[in-house]
Amino acid sequence: MEPTLSLSDLYAALRQARPVWGLGVETPLIQWRHVELVLEAAVHTPALAQTAAGMLSWAWQQRPLVPVFTETLPSLAPYLAQADPKLPAFAKILARSLAAPQGPSPLADQAAMPDPDAVLRAFSPLLKDQTYGLYRLGEGFDMLLSLGGMDQTKELLDLAEHQGLPSQILARLRAEWALAALLPDRPDQARPIFEAVNPVLFPWWREYTLARLELASGLEDQAVERLTQLWRAMPWHTNLSLTLHDLLHPVPPDPAALERHKVAVLLYSWNKGEVLAQTLDSLAASNIGPARVF
């Protein structure tokens, strides 16, 4: 039986091991650094090994084609509560197929690929590579989603299926595409795609997407129940904790807030002139009272 910590002790230990933990547990670099530092702290607080394993499992379920997550997962799987034995075995097999190629990435010159069609053209032939095709799929998929190229992302996944890339991974990536492309407007189309995700390999991520589906369908009570169960498995997940708190304790709109408080609207942008212009136009058409825009 692995040692456990109370919630207050867990949070105190995480703050000591990783002071910025409370700011979030998303994005690959942040996730990996969390895992590293929490594992170091587990030398003195053994119960944190289970937390580090959970953090890694969530990172892998979110990004199964990041090599360092896939390579490390089998070694920490014994610390995962109720982990299915198929998970480390699958990760080991996947890691052997997830070689990172040497040399420049097709993303190195992003200026040459300003639109999703250009990204799709660059990555489509790379899927045929027997050694690096899976890694290139991850690169191209992430880039296309970040550009908002929903049609091109789906086409890339269709091409990957024709190349015989792992079906469990493709089902998982299709669900991520559906999360971006079909919600909140078409939840009925998204449901079978979410339900096709393997619940043994991606249990937490699958539950999260189904909760998002329920929220989009107006089934808030079911979503809250699902997210609550998920939070019990991942009480260290800052973003999930805040999401659940907002659902359980919503703040009612206060039309007079702008008059009673000093409000500032801060806009952060880098090389997004068109999006920034749209945002400013939207603010100009909105009633923001005496709020200042920076």
C-alpha cells in the first residue's frame, strides 16, 4: 500500500516542490518539469511518487505522441492507483515507434507555412516514413489544430489511417479534433468519437471530454458529477479544480460592477494583427463602461 497524504499536506508539499504548480498543469514543458521536481521531492516524501505518476499519466493522455512522456510512463505505472497492466505495455510498444528525427523540422520555417493547407502539404508525405511517421503525425496534428485548420486536421488523420499508424492513437487524436471542431455546436456528432477512445489507455482524458460534451449539451449536473469523480483521481490538477469550483459556485453577473470597481481589459498578442483588430472592434461595440483597454 503506497503512503498517502491529506489534501492540505499534498498541496503544501507541491508548493514546496514546485512553487508555480498552483498556476496550472498544462503544456508539455510545464508538465514535464512538474513531474521531474515532484519526483525529486518524493525522495523525502514518498507519497509524492504517486502524484508524479498521476501528473505524467495525465500529460501522456493529453499528448501521447510526446516521446519523453511515452518513454517514462512504464517506469512510473506501478505508482498509478488501479492502473491497467495494458497501459505500460502499450507505452513501451509505442515508444519504440516514436523516434524523433534528426535535423530540422518542417516547422522550422513556419513563415513558409502561413496556412493549414501548406502545413498539410508539408506533413502528408512524411507519414509514410516507417521510422519517423508517427512523430511527424504528432507535429503536424498539433500545428494544424493551433492554426484552426479543422478540415486539414481531419484529412491528416485520414491519411495517417491509410498508412496503418496505431488505431488507438488515431482514435484518441480524432477525439481531440472533435473537441475543437464539433463542440459546442454539434455534440451529437462528437459523442461516438469520444466514446471510441480506449478507456483503459486514456481513462481520465476520455472522462474529461465526455464532461465537456455534457456541458455543451446542457447536462450540467451530469458534467459536474463526472468532473467531481475525475477531480478525486487528480486532486493536484489545478485547472480542473478551478473549473469544478466555477461550476459549483457560479458568480452571478453584476451589471453595476463596472461602475463600482476600477476595471482594466488587458490584451496580449504576438503577430496576430487580424485577431487583435477583431478583438478591439468587439470591445468597441461592447458596453465596458469606464474600463480601460491596454
